[in-house]
Amino acid sequence: MRDINLVIEAGKTVAFIGRTGSGKSTLMNLVPRLLDAAPGMVLIDDQPIRNIPLSQLRASIGYVPQETFLFSETLAENIKFGIHDERAVNVDDSAAVAGLAEDVRDFPKQYETILGERGITLSGGQKQRTAIARAIIRAPQILILDDALSAVDTYTEEKILTRLREVMRGRTALIVAHRISTVKEADLICVLEAGRIVERGKHEELLRLGGAYADLAERQLLEEELAAA
């Protein structure tokens, strides 16, 4: 990463888009300190992130990585993972926001269904939605979705994003994606190339700019039209 100078206001949704290897995941990993930047380079509420106890920092973050890790436990236990006071959470509500609840109703044992190793009994989209439910059940102050909707279709994606916008109102969301449809409603969109932010703005602003984002939008629109033909 280099030349990154970005201020994210509390309660805003900021999206990051770019080619594979452009640095999106690396940037996200700095927030929960899965990777460490140089001292003083990452701040939360004007406080250097290294000054915040790691347990406190991560307790305030809901993080959905690219690779979803699920345990050989029940679906409910997977969603509640890391929650200390289970009385304060509602598994079905979180699953509903993540677009998973309707699928669960078709499972013979519903939330008591035992997942195979790494969630092998679920589809790719169901795994991602389980991970999203796990993140939002924590009522995080910061939600990070690192390409967390790549395995769902655009219709399901739109329903999930609509619900997430309601749940995350007043909270901060960082969204990494490859699809324009995932990021177009964000308060700010950052386009990354080779570890740098090369464009930033709202969806319509970036389209008018006619740069990398507009090229990506045009290419994806063409791909959709060819797929529908």
C-alpha cells in the first residue's frame, strides 16, 4: 500500500473496488489488525489503532473475510460464535438480514443443523450469508465485508444490501467488491490500483469522470447483456 490518505466519517458506507491484487483486502486487514501498518498510520476516533486494546478493537468490528470459515457445529452455534451473552442476540433476525433465514426454514433441523467440516453441507452463497449473519449479530460499530457477496446472485445481493443499510444506519461499513452493483449506493467509492487509490467519489460522479470506474461499469454492463442474450 502507498499514498493512501483517507478519512472515513463515522456512520458512512465506503466501498473499495478494483482488480484482483490491487490491495483491497490488505487495506481491510489493517482495521482489525490482522496486518499492522506503521505506527500512527491508522487511527480510529483520532486515536492510533495500536493504542486500543486488541480485544476491545475486535469486539467492535464485524468482519466477513473472502474465505468463510465455519465450524463442525450447528448453524446456530456458527452464527453466535464469539458472543458471550446469548440472551442478547436473535439468530433468526440476523439470518433474515443476511438473506439466510428462508433457506434455513427448508432445513429439516433448521438452526440445529450440524454443518460439515468448513460448512461443506452449505452452498457457497449460504456460507457467505452465514458469515454475514455472524458479523451483524454482534451489532458492530464497524462492519467489514471483504467480497462477501461474490457467491450470491445480484437479486439476492440487492435484498441483503437493502437490509444491511437499515441495520447499519448510524454505523460504519467498509465494503470490498468486484461488482459495481455491490458498491453503487455507497457514500464514497474508492478505486484501487497497485495499492493506491486512483479515483474516489460517488457512483454518478465516477461514471461522469470516465476513468477506471466507468470502464469497469461499462464492461460489466456488456457482460450482463451478453449473458442475457
